[in-house]
Amino acid sequence: LACEQGLSRATVEVMDASVPGAKRKELIEPTKRDSIKVFLMTSSGARGVSFPKTDWIIASVPRFNVEAALMEIAQLIYRGRGNYRNEDGEWVSGDKVPRRLLRLTSVSGCDSPST
């Protein structure tokens, strides 16, 4: 299924504290950034980076810390700001792109919720 969706080693990147500065700079250049289909990143890896063409944001939030994570979720959604060039070479605002937010709530050590 991943290959059918165009996912490969060339279209999936990781951006976290382990990524060297030069590689991070390369990844956020618009031509490279806009060619990547999936970025896996931590909140610190996403700081200062915009993804104006994004249409999905998936956030993993610990079950015990949902309220504290609300600001983090808002910041994730805001990662879609900025401008990009469309297929015709015109500048388009990422602020107007519809986005979907999927929140994953993890439950450690359980297969089902406790009652």
C-alpha cells in the first residue's frame, strides 16, 4: 500500500534532534520540503518550520497529558502557515488549505481501556 501511495525512502523524512543542522536546512528548503510526502518529527524538530502544502497533521498525545498538550496541538496546526508556488508558478497561501488533524492518544501497557 505504501508504494501505491508514492511513499518511499525518498518521500519520507525524519526531523528531530538527531538530524544535523545542515540536513535540517536542506529539508526545509521549499523545493525539498514540498516534495516530501511524510515528515515524522518531534515538536522540537518542527520549531520554526512551516509546511504550507500540508493537509494532514497527526499528533501523538499521551493520554495522561491531553490538557497540557492543547497548546502543542494548536502549534502543530499552525505549521501549515506560509506560502508556496502552485503548479502554475503562482504564490498561494497555505493559510487557506483545508487541514485534517488526527490525534492519537496512547495508552501504555493496556489493550483495552480500564473501567
